[in-house]
Amino acid sequence: MGENSVARAKKSPRGRAATPEQQENQLISLAVQRAEEMLLDGTAPPSIITHYLKLATSRERLEQERIKAENDMLKAKADALAASARGEEAYKEVLEAFKSYAGGGVGLESDSDLQ
């Protein structure tokens, strides 16, 4: 099985990756396919067996959930910062509008004059 599937992988045209990310994904795919072949053939080294055993543990699943939650939290923080920046911009626009309504801004030196 090992030689036939490796020969198939070499014969099948994959095309050149357009980006480094695509190339990385192709290499990962090939490595996982090879690891699967070795596991099925019974020729996998202990490091490959250990790697996949660790992936199957509940601790690994919890770690992946934690990482996902952290990513979600960071995205929410970034969204909140962007919304805050938009709010500040809107606040400045409102202040400018108030200045123009108050006589074209004549006599207003700063935002503190509005308070």
C-alpha cells in the first residue's frame, strides 16, 4: 500500500502553490497522508503514534477550545476598539455641528467652552 499511494501522490499533478499558505497546506496534507500510510502499514515511528495519541486526549480538546475562546475574545476586543473609534469620530462630528449651530463657532476656543 505504501509505495502505490506514494507513487500516486508523485504522479498526480498538484500544481504549484500560489501563496506560502497554500504551499504549507499542501505539505501538511502530504505529511498527514504519509503518517496515515505508516500507521496503517505498522511502520510508524513512536513519535507519530504519540503525536496522534496526544491529539485524541480530552486535555488536547480542552486546549483547542481554550485557544478558540481566546481568539474569539481577541476578535471581540478588536471589534469593540473599532466601535469605540467610530463613536469618538461621531462625537467629534456632533461637536462640530453644535459649534456651527452656536453661531458658526465664533467665540468657541475649545471643546471645554461647550460645557
